[in-house]
Amino acid sequence: MSQQKNYDAEFCGNLAIHQTNSIQDFGYLLVLDSKTYSILQASENVNEIIGCNVKECISIGFQEYLLPDDFKHFKAEVNKGLRNRLPFQFSLQKGSVTEPVNILAHVKKDFIILEIEKVDKEPEHSFTEVFQGVRSFISTLESTDNLQEVCEASIKEIRRIARFDGIRMYRFDKDWNGTVIAEEITGELDSYLGQTFPASDVPKQARALYLKNPFRLIPNRNYKTVKLFPVINSVTNGFLDLSDCNLRSVANVHLEYMANMNVTASMSIRVIVDGELWGLISCHHVTSKYLSVESRSIFDWLSMEISYRISSIIKHQELLDSTKLLQQRSEIAELIYAEDDIIKGIFEDANQNLLSLFNATGIALSLNGKIKTLGNVPEMDELENLVLWLEGKGTNKVFYSENLGEIYEEAKAYPHIASGLLVIPIDPGKGEFLICLRPEVIQNIKWGGDPNQAINFEKDGLNYHPRNSFKQWLQTIYGQSEDWKKTEIDIAESLRNFLFEFRAKQIYN
């Protein structure tokens, strides 16, 4: 029996990808003392923009490389303390020559990180062109309540602006595996539409960084790594935390992963729902592809608009579901009050109410030492054992599982009846529970390569590599039911409160 594994590898999640002590070579980095504005650290390529060797520029004031008015403006913005990410466009003084640059300042408590990139002499898009295009796109998003249509429209818009060879929308499941739900590609890239990629492809520490940064750009996987000097930050006495930085260098395992996918450039754009990472829009290009600071600001904007629209659709559907469930829950409560009896109230019209309320195929009510059932349920002795197991757990909150056989051995004998379990405790100390059951839903998962080969270690146990094949790998999952929705769990807790109070009144009246 094949069961769904958790591919969110602990090893991948423990890599310190935010403390690489190096950057990609499409920009430059300076770290300033927040009080004196003197340079504490710099990337080794910084001489290209300030004409000063990295070792020689340490302790020099940043004002030495700015025009007086620019430095005054810089200090004023930093000292406002309103934002910790500040964009600037200045001209750095490189001897007698000036170099126009874009600067993104990350204002920390004791220091300021400056990400610096040369200004694109020929902007890819005019502001008017971008604004009109995005405004039209937003109108398109607002015209549909269909989640799939929003996803498809989003990747088409991003491809129109960025012109990547391929754009894919990944949606994460509860175990952080990502399924490609929309795709726009050229003939040079393989199609992964409908395929699922294991959680280890975007491990937990990488997902955490997407909560801080709306996108991640790698213009060329063959870039030359640029180190920071000195290695240790004198303020923190450790490696510099580059979590917020677009320039942050990339783990070798990810660069190898890109090579195995036959892509040279990539950009990932986050989709956030309820403060959590809902999905990613992944952009790939066969050859190298740099996007200017101006272009990337567009994707920052688009990330917010797409996230907002997807959130709105999900919230609206949850509201509809919740309203419907609340109505059904009220009808059950009214029947119980009318009969002045939990058993009669629940089973009076259970087909229309309780089974429908929880989208269940079977229910069992253990009350007063007896078990009453409806629908498709295990044999009575099996139900009695299940109740004893639940009583032993001693839970007084709603308990649920989509894979009962994994936590309760006896349930492996009847997955076609009870792979999904939702338990509403009434008086758990006396073995009194309302139990809702769902059968297994056999799933065929199309993995983008064997997920068991996501990370492969060499014999030394230290060096490792990502899988080198993304050929579809089919897995059939047994023993798992349809997921219990959050709205169903919430309504179950509400019903638990009602049943507990009703039962207490019966006992003490």
C-alpha cells in the first residue's frame, strides 16, 4: 500500500542559504555603519563602481562617493525610520567619473546594507506602457471569480512583460509539494503541467525567504560568485544575514538543479494568501536573462495584485461554504432542541444534515454506552475498538485525520470505509463521541521526477546533488481520504461546543 510521504526534507531545511557571505555578479554590495555611514563590508567587485580596492575602502565614509545633495537626501530618508527598504538612484563618484546606479538600502538597527546595480541605459518599458498594461491586467483579474482563470491570466501577463521562455504557476499542498496548475512555455522547454514537485525542491528555509522577498532572480546560473570582505561582520561578529537581498548568491545544489532542467536564468515570484506562501510563479529561460531594477519593480507590483485576487477568491468561497455549513449546523441544533435528545435530533434527518454537513459517507454516535450508526461504517466490534482508542487518547478537542490507517493500525483493514476520520468529543472521559467517516480516494500523482531521488549524497556523505531527471514518475496513493477543509473543522468545533453544553444541561437539570 503506497502512502503519501512527507518530502519536506529536514536536511534541505537546515541549510543556511541566507548566510552565503557572497553575492551574484550582476550587482555590488556595501554594508555601512548606521551612525557614521562608514563602510564595514563590501563585495570584492566594488572597485568597478567606486574605483577603490575592497580592502582599501573599508572604514571610508560612504559620503566620499556621493554628491553632497545626494548624501543629504540619503541620510534624511534613512533617519525617517518609516521604512526599512529604501530605493535610491544616485551617481557614485569613481574618481573623476560618475556611475549612475540604483541602490536598495536595507536599514537595520546597527548597519545598513546597500544593494547596488548599474542603471540600465535603455529601459525595457516606459512607465506609461507598464502602467496601462498592468491596469488592463488588473481589470482582467477582477472580471473573473475562477481561480484557474486568474492563474492562467497571471502567467500570460508575466510572460508578456518579461519574455521568459517558460512561465509556470505552482500551487503548494498542505505538505508543501508544488503542483503545476498553469503553464506557458516554448518548444525548447519540457511541459510539467499537472505534475507535482516534492517539497524539498523549495525547502522550508527558501519558503521563509519568499515571505521577505516578492521575487528571486538568477540571471545566469554560470555567474561568478563575488565574496564579501571582510568575512565577518564587525557588528554581528558573524556572517552577514542576506535574507532580504536580491543579490544573495545561490546554493550550488540549486544551480545544478537549474542545469538539470536545461535553464540558465530563472525568476520566482511569490503568491501570498493569509500571510503564508500559497504558490510560486516560476520563470525559466534557456539562455541568460537579466531584468533591470525597473522591470523587477513591476513584478513586485504584480505579486501583490495576483496574491490579492487569489486571496479574495479563496476567502469568498470560504465565506459561501461557511454560510452554508452554519445553516446546516443550526438545523441540527434546532432538531436536537425540538426532540430534547441528541440521538433523535441527529438521526431525525441525518442524511440531509450531518452527512451533508461534513461531506461524510458514514457517521457513528457513541452515547450512553451505545453506538448508533448511519451510512457506510465499519463492523460494530471495529467501531467499539475505535471508540476505546479515542477514549484512550483523551482528546477534548475536534480530532481529524485523512489517513486513519497511519495512526490507528486496525483501520488499515477498512480504508474503503474509514480512511478519513473527524471526531467531535462530547464527553471523551465516558467514551462519548460523534464520529464522521470518509472512504479512501485513490490518487495518481504525476511527480516531476522520482521524489525519492530529490537529494542524492555522494559516498563521503557530505557532497550532494539534486535529481538529474524530471521524467514523469507516477505514484498511486491508497488509504487517504479527501482533506477536511478548514471550514469543516471550524463548524465541527462549533458543534462540539453546542453538544457539550446541551449534554451538561441534560445531566444537571
